Amino acid sequence: MWQQQLERRLAQQRQRGLWRQRLALAPLPDHRVDDGRQRLCDFAGNDYLGLARDPRLAEAQAEGARRYGAGGGASHLVSGHLEPHHVLEERLASLTGRPRALLFSTGYMANLSVLQVLGDGYMQIFHDRLNHASLLDGARLGNARSRRFHHRDVDDLARLLARSRNDAPRLVVSDGVFSMDGDIADIAALVQTSQRFNACLMIDDAHGIGVTGDDGSGCVGPRFGTDQVPVLMGTLGKAMGSAGAFVAGDNDLVEALIQFARPYIYTTAQPPGVACATLRALDILEKEPEHRQRLHYNIRYWRNSADQLGLPLTPSLTPIQPVLLGNSQRVMQWGHALRDSGFLVGAIREPTVPSGQARLRITLSAAHTHVQIDALLDALARLAITAPFDTEPAS
Ligand SMILES: *Cc1c(COP(=O)(O)O)cnc(C)c1O
């Protein structure tokens, strides 16, 4: 019975061209990887500053493991909350200009936690349509009612808020940098609209931390205060090059998460060495702005040349640079062809993005050289001739 059901669903997944596969990669120098067949330049990851393979982070992690143990040993509420976790929380609060921050093992769990606790059965949640899946899943965990507003459209948000019940708490949630499109939320407009309707605002800055803002403090950072963006979430496994995530806000928010968040309470603390690696990454972020500068230089360099090729880009000014090809088969075809030419890029299909909006998700890093970016552009230019994309993008 159940086996047949799985077989049927798997066959369907294949037929629809949605089959997902993993690679078992061995990292090489110069932001390259070995897939067992060939060497590929990595344009698919989220290691925007090249910190994931910085030997200083590895050293900090090893030293942390020697000192505090390889694993957390227990949940944070039992005996797993160790010194480096605590110090890291203080550093993250200070980076974002908030009274407190709470560390999580993953961003997925941080989002589940916030939405479970704030949702709690009677909160109404308003999502940007392109919000990350973890935010939508969290809303379900909290049994909250969710509505979605048009992407980056605060007028649509205001319309939904005006029609909603104002006798129950409301939460507006948006990604800071949208993970599949690379564009940035209009934080000031979200603040204004949320305040007008007396709603709480949460920003998921997973891809902004370390990348945007003059000091790498993200799309929100200390520029928008706790009174404007009461709930700020960020991840540490992307630009920060380690792993984990945090939620920053006032004391009551953090205490409520500690008291009530099931994905926080019922899980083992992050390995302490990972927190040590993140602390090292924060030092580097502060003392070596050249990584962020090189990243933004690479982004400008890529956009100039990609524009000249007429590639269907989004208006992204972040390291996430999608090439919108529309249909899934074309995306897979380009993805495979690029791989044969020595490049690893993300091939993103539904349900991660809406149907008809399949894309290559190319990500840039401070670790890429212009020679590597030029080579990728050459390969894309050849593909645009041999397997052209639809010039009419699907709506
Ligand atoms: C990656 C991501 C997450 C999840 O973070 P992990 O630490 O990878 O679990 C949450 N939100 C957004 C917008 C993301 O891009």
C-alpha cells in the first residue's frame, strides 16, 4: 500500500522533470569543487565572502572542539548552553543593535520557533509571496492564519491589513534579501505600513547578514531599531561561513522563545566549536571589509557583462543573480551544459519557485576571480545561441 503510493509519487516527480539529486563534492582551492568526474567552479553556494573555507574559521572550530567538546551534549535548557554560545549571542545582539539575541542550530528552526511562538493560534500572519519556505512552515506550526501579499507590494499589504481583524495581534513577515530572486525588501516601507496598522514586523535577513549594509550588519542592522523591526532573524551558514542562526530583539521576545519555542527547547545545542568559528567570522567581518568590497565589485562586474549579453536577469544587487529561463526543462538543459563546461550553478524549479519561473540561480562570492566570472559568461553566451531562452518571460 504505502510502497505503491511512494512509487507513484516518485514516478510523477520524474515525469514532471522535478527530480532532485544531490552531489557528493570534494572542495578544491579557488572556490572549486570536484564532483568525482570533473572539477567545477562553484557558482551555486551561499558562501558569499569565501569564509566557509577560510582556514582561520576551521582553526577556531577545531580549537573550540578541543576546549568545549565536539558536541553540545544536551539542549540549551539542560546543560548544552556553553560559554561560546553565550558570548556569540552577545556579539550578535551588538552587531544588530538589539538588546538580545538567541542562537539556533539552523535558520529553519529559528523561523519555526518565532512563528510558532508568535503565531500561537490567534496571530494573523502576512507573508510576502516569495518568503522562504521555513516561514510558511512555521506559520503552520503555530496554527496561525496566513495571508500572502504581492511581492514587495506594501499597498497590497496595507489592503490585506485593512481588511483583517484588528482585535487580534498581527505579524508582517518578509525576507530581507529574497533567496531565489536576490532583490531586497523595502524595509522602510514595511516599517511604515506595519506601524500604521499596529502590526509586528519580522525580517528574515538570512542572505543580508555579512553582505548588505556598510558594515555587513544586513538589510536591517542597527539602522532600523527594535521599535521598527521588533523581530530580526539572521543566519550564520551563508555569508558568515559557519552554521546556525539567530533571532534578535527585545528581552521579552527572546525570553518567550526560550520558554515556549519547541524547535528551540527540544533539540541539542549547536556544537560549541561552530559557535567559535562564527565568533572568528564576526572578527573578520569587522576587521577586513575588503571581502565585502570584493564581493560587491564582483557583483558589478558580473552585471555589466551579463547585461551586455542580454541575459534575462532580475534587478538584483546582491550575490544572488538568477537567470530567468522560465521552463524547467530548459533550466535543466542549461544546468547540465554548464556543468559539462566546468561550472556548478543552481537549477531552481517548482515548488521552490512558482511554476513557469524556473531559473538558474547563480551566486557570486568574494572568492571568485574575474577570470572565473568571464569564463562563466562565455559559457552562458554560447548557450544563449545554441539553446535560446524564451524572450517572453512567463508571467
Ligand atoms: C537559508 C534560509 C533559511 C534557513 O536557514 P538555514 O540556516 O539554512 O536553515 C531561512 N530563511 C531564508 C530566507 C534562507 O535563505
